[in-house]
Amino acid sequence: MGGRRWLSPATAHYVSLVVAFAWILVCARGQWFFFDEWDFLKLSSTDFLTPHLGHWSTVPMLVTAGLRDLVGLGSYWPYLLTAVLVHLGIVHVLWRLLRRAGVTPWIAVLLAFVIALFGAGSENILWAFQFGFLGAVLLNLIAVLLVDRASRERYRRGYAPVVALTVASLMFSGTALPLIGGVALVALRRVGLWRAALLVAPSAAVYLAWYLYAQSNPVYFMPPGPSGYPVLSLVGRMGGFAFRMLSGGLDGLTPVPFLGLVLFLVLASYATVRGPQLWQRAPLALGLAASAVAFALLTAYSRFDFAADTAASSRYIYLTTVLLMPLIGLLATELAGLHRGVELAIAAALALTTVYGGHVLLQSGRAQAATEQDTRAKIYAVVDELAVHDVDISSRPDPVYAPSLTVGDLRALVAAGALSADQLHPSPTNGGQK
């Protein structure tokens, strides 16, 4: 897949990031604060070490509170941009990982572009709350890149940055845990067992200390895991949940039924047959794929009592698909090497996949905006009422899509200047909205 000198693969990648950024902004018009975001926006949220649904979320809590105090709630754009920029950071680091693993330049560019406009993962791209989830992913992908470049001779120089990245990632989201496992696997191949153990020991110790603190906190909450199930039933249900998540992300790449399932089975066979060679020359592909499996299993455990459809949630399949991309890239590279026609067919398929993803992203953005604008109208109706009437402070303006938000919380936000009735009047596409 050659190109003119003025359009090198690297140039094409950076152009694709700009194109993706512009398209995401188009798709994001009309979004607003939604569901869990209110947990961080409320002025009563002051304990930044308290877990959110079991996740250590100190960094997103602080960032959200800081933006609330700095710019208020009149515009969603400042909040959304934190997630969008981190998402594009993930895309860029993924491109570097693909090249590092040995994926051919143009296939790497196209695969990264597929993720940039991955419509099936829209929840992570168009919802500012996912900044924490994405931040944990980005920091650990950078750590994997650094560790894969490491050697025993350069171990000391690279130790501190990797430890800093993995420890910091814990404070974004519990998503960091399976990713740190991937860092450890790559380190095992590059620097050996005891050096790999030393790399992840600080993050393990820090997380244990936070976990013990969280358990001692009266407001601690961790989603319950399974209990009382027969072992075979437990294994079968968790395995089915994880399988649905892993194959569901690949299914979301195209509108072709069951293509994701076929691709997942092909990838599993490829990893099994090529495993020894990949471990020697591209351990990051196996490490990240293992992280995808670990994430799926841990999510299956922590969300065991949730509906089976939870496995295919947009925020989950986004991550599993990102983590499987290096393995997909290596398989595509091997197939492209068979014949020029195969290479062109792969390029065309990836280009069509990107177009499809961009279309799904636009449709998802419109659907989400419809719900969020309804929530916005309900909340501002209460804000208007507060200016002229006494309203029951324990009532909830939107118990479905803002279940934790009370009128008392709104009154505190109005008193602090973060919300005002005047913010309701700008149209959804101008400064008052995203």
C-alpha cells in the first residue's frame, strides 16, 4: 500500500486524528450531563478517595470538580473534550504499538483510524464521564510501549516512568487492573521475572492500601460478586459473559451478522498457532490480548448479577476491541503478505469499516443527545422554579437519567454560581451546549 512521498503513513495517521476530532465534534452536538456525571458534579461530593461503583476515581472526580468550579455547567464542551482528547491519545499510542509489534505502516494507520471512529464504542467517545475509564487505558498503553522498548541494560532508566504511569492509572478507574497485568506480561518477556515483579509491585501495594481504606469507609460500595453458585455454573456464566464481550466488540466493527464471532475464533486460532513466535517477536500483542480476556472475566465477576446484555455495553467492547487490535494487525499483515490483491482487499475492508463506524457514531450521538436534552430541560425547569417557589429539596428532577441528583443539590449548584436559569436559553448547538 504505497503512497506518494508527501503522504507518508505517519502523515496520514496525524491527518486521520484531525479528521476524527472534527467528526467527533459533529457527532457530539447536543450532548449534556448524564447519569453518573452528577455523582461527581454535586457539591456534596468531597471525599475523593471514595470508590464509585467499586472504582478508585480520584482523578476524574478532581478534574470534574475543578471544571465545575472554573467554568460552571453552562457548557458541556470543556468536560467532553477531556474524554475526546484522551480517546485520541489512545488512538495515537495504539498506532505506535501496532508499528512496534510489526504491523505494516498502512494497515497500522487504518486500524488506528477504525478505533478513532469506533461507533459501537460511542459511550467512551461521547460521554465525558468516561474520562476516568479512558485515562486508565491511555496511561497503561504508554506503559506497555515503554516496557516493550526496555532491555535489562536500560531497566533502571525506564523503571520510574512505568511505575508512575501504572500507579497513576489506578486513580482513574479499576479498568487499570487488567491492563497492569498486561504490562507485567510484556515486562516478563523483555526484562525477566523479578524485574517484571518489581515494576508492578508498587501499583499492587498502592492499590491494596486504597482498597483497605475504602473498605473501612462507611460509604464504601463494591458491586457484589457471585456467591452461592455451583462452580460449573459460575465458570459457564462468567465464560459466556466474557466471550460475548470479546466477540461483541468485533461484531460492532461491521453490520455483517456473526462476522465478529468468526473473527474472534480466527484470532483465537491465530494466537494459539503463532503463540510461541509472537511471544518472541511481538509480546505486546499477546499481553494486550491477555488484558482483554482478563478485563472481560473481571467484569463478568463484578457484574455477575447484571443482565446478560451488559456484556455488550459500548464502554466494555470499546476496550476489548482496542486491546485486540495489535493481534488483528499482525494477522492482517501476514495475510497481506500473501498477495497484493489480498493487501488491497484488507485496505478496502478497513476503509469501509471506518466509514461504517463514523456513521454509527453519528447516529449514537443523535440518540444520546435526545435523551440528554430531555434531562437538561427537566433540570432547568426546576432551576427556574427555584427562583420563584419553594421546592421539595429531596425530590429528584429526573430519577431515571439523573437518579442521584436532588433539588437540594441543584439549589447548592445555583447558589455556587455553577447553574443559572439564563443558561437554558442558548440553542443546543451554540455556546450554551456542546
